[in-house]
Amino acid sequence: MAERLFHTDYPIYSLCQVEPGKFVIGGGGGASNCGIPNVVELYSISVRGGEKRDTKNQGRYSASLLCRKELDKEAMWHLERHSTDSKLLTGSLNSKCVLMFLGNLPTTEISEDGVPASLPVIEYKGEVGTGCGEDLRQKQARFSPKGDLLATVSTENVVRLWTLPQLEPCGLLQGHTSEITDIAFHPDGSKLVSIAEDNIIRIWLIDTFSELFKVEWPVEGCKPGIKENCRNCRVITYLDKKAKLTRSILITTHNRAGIRQRGSTIVQWDLELGSVLRSIKAGVHPLCALEVCQEAELIAVGNVEGQIRIYNTSSLRYLRGIQAHSVSITSMQFLSLSTDNKKQPAELILLTTSIDRTCCATRCRFSDLKRWLYFFLLPLIFLILAYLFPYNFRYIF
């Protein structure tokens, strides 16, 4: 069950872990005169009281506000941590710019009078785009795994690459004919994947800024009256023990809208061959968020009804469904929390945010996810034994 950590006075659009036990959220109203602030806040999270906590009066987790930064006109749309430096990046709802946090994050709690500290000074980088058109919006930006490049996506249907920390343009990836919905770097930094509302998934080579190949979903095309669109993408790698090779997997989500057919799909691709490995239906409601935990082999998706669905990464086997929020989930993040008991391993949780202005935490334990097997298998084993050895069981009971 999802536990509500806190409630804010603004819609939350983004969530990002900055260091163990600390995460940043961002959101806002998007205008200076709407009465809703545009804010970035830093929180710390921990397991409250270990296993001996008072479950009647408080939850399992404790979240504390460390610092807060209010902006004038831009709502925080996307946050991501740099791989090596304490840098955060965000694209705004209604402008062409990104904001870079270059200072060290505060480590102390809020002051005694309850006023949170201010986030470090922001270095403003404007006009990250073509500069043409007032309706151009910066939607998303991601750091490369090596930390030397920045990829940005706006409403101009192209992916722009920038050097860090200078933010000088170094590449342009063109080809999509409609708005790009998500991008993802390959873990080794050699490739970048982009998906768009034109149902095309493009794989780009970073060294040459050229397209390696493209694939389309659905593979066989849509029926009349049905529209499919690509929503999210993530790239992971795994070791194939049989072939003794490291393989790359692309995970994408797709939403279907039609007169009589609605639903969402999770697709697993072979990134080297561009072929579909497996796909599953993920409910009737459109998906709006995707997150992958490669260490625990978990995939989490969130839909517009505030529901979370958790799957196994390799087999796409459905594990758990949770109602976490009342409306659309905007962002998700797996976090590993240390507990008071040193013998107990770190606890894996899933943080989620929504435009309902709440942040929730969901415990992800394999024992919890597979507990239903014991209630099903144990009675079945006893029935089989009673059928095979009826006389022995008669003397037992």
C-alpha cells in the first residue's frame, strides 16, 4: 500500500534523487499571477523507528523539508541529477530555457523557526533552442552517463546536444515529424533513443550525430479508428550468461485511443536488432510515467488514474498493482533506504508524485510481492498429498 509522505501547495511535476536518502521535487502554477508558487524543494527521507514503530499514529517513512527555492515565472517541469557533480537541471513549462544548479546542496535541517533554507544560487541559461517562436517550450533534458553532454527536447521536434558545463551546441538530431515525448541515453553513452507521437522510435549514434536505425510501433500497424502513441522509454543492459555477452534492452510504453479500443502496452525491444522481445497489456488507462530499477529487476508504470503497476524487468511478469494517487502520476523514482538494523538489507521503495500535490512512498519487497504464492501453493500441496496417500493422511487427522 502506498503511504502519503507529504502534501504541497503546488502541483508536482518532477522528482529526482540527488544522493542517498535525499530527493528533490519541482512544480508550480506556471505563472506569477495565478496564486500558485513555482517551487523546487529538497527533502530527506528515512525509515521511521525501524520495525518497532507505532503504526497507529504514524507511517513507516519520515520525510523532512531541507530547503526550498521559489522562482518567478517558470514551473519546474523536469529535474535530473548529474552523474558526478551535484548539478540539477530543469526545463520550464512556458519558456525556452533550462536552469542549472551549480552549488552544493545543504545538509542541515530547516531552522528553529521553521523556515527552510534557500537552495544554492541558480546559474540561468537561456534560449536553449532555436529562438524562433514564442510558443516553444523546453520539455525535457537529460545528462549523458559520462556527464559531458546534455540532451534537450522542446516542442520543435528535434533533439539538441550541448557540451557541459559550457552548454555550447554540439549536435542536432532531426527526423521526427511530431512532438518528442521522451529520450534516454544508453548506459555506455554511445547511443540515444528518442520516441515521439508519430509512433517512431529512433536510435541515434552520439559520435556521428546520425541515425542508426528506426522502428515503429505497432509493428503491423493500427486498425482504422485506433490511434497509438509512444509515451516513455528507458534503456538497460544485462549479461546474457549463455552467450556470455552484454545485451541492451529498450523498454517503451504506448497508449491506444479509439472508439471502442483503449489501453496501454509495455514493449521490450532488442536494442541491437530493433526487434520486439515481448509485449504485455498494462490496463485500460493511458500510461504517463515509467521507471526502471535494474538492480532489483523491477519496472514501475503509472497511469492517469493514479495507479501504479509493478512488473519484472526480464519477463514482464505482473507483480503488484497499487492505488497511490487520485489523478495522473507525473514522475517516479526507486530509492534504496538504509535501516536501523545493520543486519537487515537496505529497503527499496518507489517514490511517486502527482498533480494532486502529494508525494507517496510504496514499499517494494520481493517477499511482499510473492507472498500470495504461499497461500496458494501450500493448500495445493496438501491436497495433492492427500490424494496420493489417502490412508496415511487418515491416521494423521
